[in-house]
Amino acid sequence: MTERVRLGVNIDHVATVRNARGGSHPDPVRAARMALAAGGDGITAHLREDRRHITDSDIAALSQLCAEAGRPLNLEMALTEEMLAIALRHRPHAACLVPERREEVTTEGGLNVAAQAGDMTRAARALSAAGIRVSLFIDPVAEQVEASAAVGAQVVELHTGRFCHAVGAEHDIELKRLAEAARLAHGLGLEVHAGHGLDYETAAEVLAIPEIRELNIGHFLIGEAVFIGLDAAVARMRAVMDGVSG
């Protein structure tokens, strides 16, 4: 039997709803607890520089929850001294470095690891020395995969946004790009994850790529939760994933 592909549930947009009116409801930590109970293998949260959704106190509480549950916390973060210090203080299971622009609505593309090799290498060494797995969020491009291995990352998360939005022949081309990048990354000793824009159908397609070991999904699951509940949305995604990779 093929090894089960892990599901990381990103709970950022529970915090987005909370922050729309202030206060403490809905609670991202409660959402994380529900997601784990429903079949999520870990929790992903992006602490942005402008704190537009997840906050510092959320990261502290999520760190405690995941530690108590024995489940991994994947901290998405920009490559800044502030975020590096936060990661080293909380020591999540993994830190996924992502590009970040203040004016963007959501992450628009992967890191240019090749152009930031020096800074990436220093960050990867500091995080690894603290026992934190280093993941880099990249587009499915050979140059970026190779650069990720060179700077000392243990994981690459392939940006699936273009694939999810493409239609017709372009959709097939993007899936092929993902497959080729995953195969290259695996050959270089990197663990391969994927995420951004995935839903039930596109997740199943991506899981046909045998090298992928984890999907990180957030916006779609939180959106589905409005209609069917978070536990049902996560459980259905877990069932879809098990049907493909189990």
C-alpha cells in the first residue's frame, strides 16, 4: 500500500473572519482542533508581516495545541529577521518560507530561491540548527528546485495556483510541470509538498504524482465549512486523498 499522503489544514482564513469584526470569534485554535479531529495531519498558519489574519498570540496558542496533540505545526513566513526570530522562539515542526508583498490578496507565486541564495542558506542553517524542518514555497521550475536543494532546504512545496486556475490543454501542461518538478526534487533528496488553490478535484489530480507526500489546503476548506461544516469538509478531503493515495 502506498504511504498515506498527509493533509495540512491552513486555518488562516478563520482568523480573517474573526478580524473582520474584532473580538475572539471564530477562534482559529478551535478550528485547528476540529481539523485535526476530522482527519487533518497537521496545521498550517501564515504569520504575515502586517498580521492581517493570524496573530502572534494565535501562533503561541497553535504551538501549544499541536505540541499537546503530537501533531506538526507548519509556520508559513516571509524571509525576515522578525519572522526568523519568531520561528526560533516557538520552534514549530516546520517553517515554510514564502514570498510576501503587502499589497497582494494572497501569495501570488513562488520564491525566487536562486536570486536569494545567500539569505536562504543562512535562514535554512539557523532553522535547521533549531530542529525546524525548512520548506521553500516555489513554482514548479527546475532552476528553483535545484536552488532549494543547494541552500539546504529539506522540503519544497510546489505552488499549484496556476494549475488550479488553468483550463483545457493548459491545465494538462501545468500538471506535467508539477510532475516534472516533483520528480526532480525527489531525485535531489527533497520531500515534495504541494498547495495553493486546491479543491477536491484538483487535489485528486495532483495526488496522481507519486512523489508528493503532503498537501496544504486552506481557503477552499474554510469556504466549504460555511456550507457543510469544517469537520465535514476536512473529512471529505481526507477521504478524497485516501481514495487516491491509500
